[in-house]
Amino acid sequence: MKSQNKGEIVIVIDLETTGLYPESGDMIIEIAAIPIINNEIHLEKSYETLVNPGKCIPPNITRINHITNDMVKTAPPIEQELPKFLEYIEDSPLVAHNAPFDIGFLQYTLKRLGYRSLRNPIIDTVSLSKKVFKKSMYHNMDAVLKRLSIQYDRTIRHRAKEDAYLTALAYLRLSTMI
């Protein structure tokens, strides 16, 4: 993402998927990315799309993220959306909560589709949380948000844009605490 003011940019990303294992055929069904420019979240410049996985979304996944087969029926396939996403993120540092999952899923998908691997710097808010809250046992999103006193609507958790936004809030707070 190119910034008009050329300030410091990090891009917070989140994926929703049909499951946990891309190597077993699980697919991306939603991508969101929100830029933080000079420590300010810019929702108006965010990237968000549903993705047609080319297969049915399991009911247990729909119960978690509320994304239905009807919602993705007319969405673009990942082959069409991935180039747009890569253009959006460029070489900016990427922030994700539990980054090994989201980045791993992306890397697997990139390889499967013949793209080079991401080379962006990666910042994991789970790692930041572990540095700040050394004695805490849990570093999942809900636990981190609670510790940081970040309020959110539980009914829209596990949608990519909402989770990216919450991760951005957590990243900004955790960054000032390190």
C-alpha cells in the first residue's frame, strides 16, 4: 500500500478459512487488511473481500464466522483476488494475531498457485502479548483484548475485517507497552 504521506506503514491482516489445514484442502473464504499509518488505524483505506472457496463451507465453520455458502457463491475465487491482495500489501510489514496461522495459510496458497513466497516482515501480536504479559498463560485474541480492556461485539468476532481491526487496536497498545 502506497501512502501519500510516506509515513510508517504496517498492514494488519486476517483470514477466515474453511478449516485449519490448507494442505488438506481447506481454503480461504475471507481476507481483510487494515493499514496503520504513523500509528493511526485507517479503516477508510482497508481491503476486504469474501472469497469463493470452490467447495462448501462446513457448518461448524459457518457457526464460528457466520460466513455462509450463499455469501461466497458470487465472490471471486482466490486466483482472482490474490493478485489484488498482493498489490495492496506490497512489501509492507504485516501484523497478524497468531501470525503463523494466517501467514502459513497465505504462503501455502501462494505456493499452490505458483507465486513466490511472501517476504514481508511479520509481526505477531501473540508474541507481543507474551513479551508484555509474561506471566499470563493465555494469549488468544479474546484473552489479549480483555487484558488490554478493548471492548468488542462478540457477535461479529471471527469476521476478517473486525478481527483485523481488533488486532490493530491490540498491536498499537502492545507496541507502547514493550
